[in-house]
Amino acid sequence: MSFFVTEIMDEEWGNSYELTGAGYGVLIAVMIAVLLIGCMTGNRERKTRISTRQLVFSAMAMALGTVTSMIKLLDLPMGGSITLCSMMFICLIGYLFGLRTGLMAAIAYGFLQLVLDPYIISIPQMLTDYIFAFGALGLSGLFSGKKNGMVWGYLVGVLGRYFFSFLSGMIFFGSYASSYNMTAPVYSLLYNGSYLGTEAAITIAILLLPPVKQGLLKIKKMAQE
């Protein structure tokens, strides 16, 4: 275990773990493997693979999501932040190409976030906070062909991330709830809802603007040509 992570002692916040060079290498390898599996796995209905166009659009969206995730309007002390609509770009992939591609890209994005900004106290917490939580943004693909699919898909994706972030906060960080005279579930609901809900409200307001809605339709048409 110490070959991939090193333990950091902190009297105030408790022990956490930091990835070693080998740990980063494994994460990058897994991220690449996820994308390759997505490219090589056939769709059961259409018997097609992820196309080059899908890869290009997905890579662009992930790049935008990564850049905007670094622009933090508010950064919370125990993890989580209000960013410049970063989740929107990951949900966009599912909206453009459907559930399978959306989930693959969102999971890969979760690994990327883990590489860029890791906060690890255990393997289950790492999986819940990064792989499952960010991977849930790919649920936006459920509404790929629906009217106002980007808005509904974004809402479902954020709710999916909220669910896993809530579980993580309740299970792994619930001990901090007593400092605020709260139970662990209430603490986690409020803590994670504060930043995810605020960013979601801002993003939904932007997505509902007529020029943005028209632009998304044009992007979807370009992506599917």
C-alpha cells in the first residue's frame, strides 16, 4: 500500500493519504484503460464503437471541464467547491452521445480529478468521492434524445454526484458533524448540498437562456453528423 500512497499525519483534520509517483502512474493507466474499453466495446443495439468524432468532442469537453474545475468561486475546507460550471461540460458528453459514452467519459474524468486534486483517507472513500461521484455525471446520457435533454440530464447527473458525495460525507466525514451540533446525515446533506446546489442553480439558469439552448442544439447536430 505504501508503494502507491504515503500517509500524511494531521492533528486537526486527521490522517489522509497522498499518491506517490507509482500511484499517479496507476491512476493514469486506469484512466486510459477506461477510455480504450469504451472505444473497443460495441454497443448492443447499434453494434458500433465509439467513433473518432465522439472521442474528439469528449476530449474537448473533458478539457473544458478540467480547466473550469480549477476556477473555484468558493473552496470548502473539507473538500468540494463551487466551480465555473465544470460539471456542465461532463454532462454535455452524455447529452451528445448517450449513456454509455457519457458514463465512460465521466468515470475517466473522475480518475483525472483524482490525479489533479487528490484527497484520500481510504480506498472506499476515494472510490465514492471520485470514481462513483464524478462517474454519476454520465447519467445525463439518459436524456440524450429528450426535449430539454441537457437540462434534465444535468439535473440527474448532479443528483447522482450529490448522492455519492452525501454517502461519503456521512460515512467518512460524519465525525465532524458534532462540531456543528448536527447528526452525520444532516451535516452531509447540508455540506454537500451547499456547493453542489449553488453551482447547479447557476448552471441551470445559464442552460435555460435561449442563446445557450440554441447553441447546444447546434453542437449536438455537429457532434452527430
